[in-house]
Amino acid sequence: MRNRHRDRQHVAYIVTCEHGGNDIPAPYAPLFRGQARLLASHRGYDPGALLTARDLARALHATLVVSTVSRLLVELNRSPGRQFRFSPIMRSAPSDVRDDVCRLHYQPYREKVEAFVARAVASGARVVHVSSHSFTPRLDGIVRRGDVGLLYDPARTRERELCLRWQRALAALRPDWIVRRNYPYIGKSDGFTSYLRRRYDGASYVGVELEVNQKHVRNGDVPAGERASVVAALREALAPRARVSRVSRARRRTRASATMRASPPARRSGASYRCESRD
């Protein structure tokens, strides 16, 4: 028991949500006059991501860092120099306004997360960072085929293995979901996790971006039961491997038994879960 406790102490968890809301602070409201529809869209924020982040942090006893300022004001999930790239409103704003936004919103958020990671790594801990996001079901006329995406760097063994376990655990809990890796975006693309990977090796930092399809959002949030599945699957993926194996085998036996009772032999193969990957 003491060894397991010591192992947990050497993992520092942090959950972040860069796109938790679509707030525009009063000093910048004139820039966004008439843009209510844009702010309410997926371009303004990630619906459902904030409450999911809070649930994840609570379950992991993790440090939680979130922002409810719209990504159209400043993109917190982009590296310095790219924080206004996706906002035509801010690209055309005066430079002193952009500087003010960076000073008040971009830098404090990034510095808080970076300080946590630096302290944890300096203490000898390994950081596990989960960044909570959601994605629009349709982009540029193309339907995204996936319910949940897990973004990571395939060259990093710990990230790859964690996402494989998370994918399998979630697919077992939600066999009707399509759970994909490095979809609908590439995990190595510019983002806060990729920025931190450039500063810490794979033994010190494990960063994963969670993407939930916004088709699951109801009244602004992912339903509690669906959030609970995402959280439970991550907890299983992070558990000691022996426990994961026991739980997974038990669930497979339960599901197989239920399938045998409920389905004729010729149709058993249709009970396999939908689990896809794209590295």
C-alpha cells in the first residue's frame, strides 16, 4: 500500500479548459458589437468543455485552470505569436488593444499553467495534463465521424499508451460511440500541450487533449451521464495496469454473457464496440 501511495504522489495532475466560455470583457465589447451569433458558435467557445473539465479535475484531485473568455478575443490554446490568428476581429484591432489583451488574459493564463508544470517537474513528479475541448459536428460541410477524440503525440510512449487505454475503456463503457485517436485534429499541431512538450521530455510531461463532439451537448453542456463515462474511462486508464486488466476482463465477460443471452449466435459479432484510431 505504501508503494502505491508513493507512486500516486509522484504524478501531478492538471486539467485545463482554454475555451470554456464566450465572455467578452467590457473594455472590448465595442469590438464585438453585432457579433452575438459568432460568439455563440463553435468559433466563440467550446460548448460543454468547461463542465467536463471540472468533473475530470474533481475525479483526479487535479489542479484546475480554466478560462471563460472567448477564443475570438484571444486564443489561449495557441503559442505566442499565434494567439490572434483565428480572430479577424482582433487581427484588425489596434496593436495596443492586442497588447492589453495579452497582458490581462493570455499571459496570466499561460503562466499559471506553466508555473504548475515547472514546479511539479522540479519536485521530481511526472505531470499528466488533460486539456478539455469540444468540436463542431460539421466543419466546412464535412460531417465529423466521431463522438470523442483523444489528441496526443504518437512519438511519446506514455501519451500513446494512455490514449490507447482511455480509448478502450471508453469504448467499453459506451459501445455506441466512435472513439478515435488524433481526430478530428492532429495531436502534434500547435496547442498548449505541444508547446509544453517542447519544454519537457516524455518522462516528465504527458499531455492529452480531450475532444467531445458537440452533437452531445444539451442546453450548453454534455449530459452528466456521458461526462461520467468519459471520467470513469480516464480513471480506469490511469489505474494500475493489473486493476485495468481485471476490470476490462470482467466487463468483457459481462458483455459477452449478456450478448449470448440476448442475441442469436449468428449475430454475436455485431456486438463489438466501435473503436477507431488515427495516429
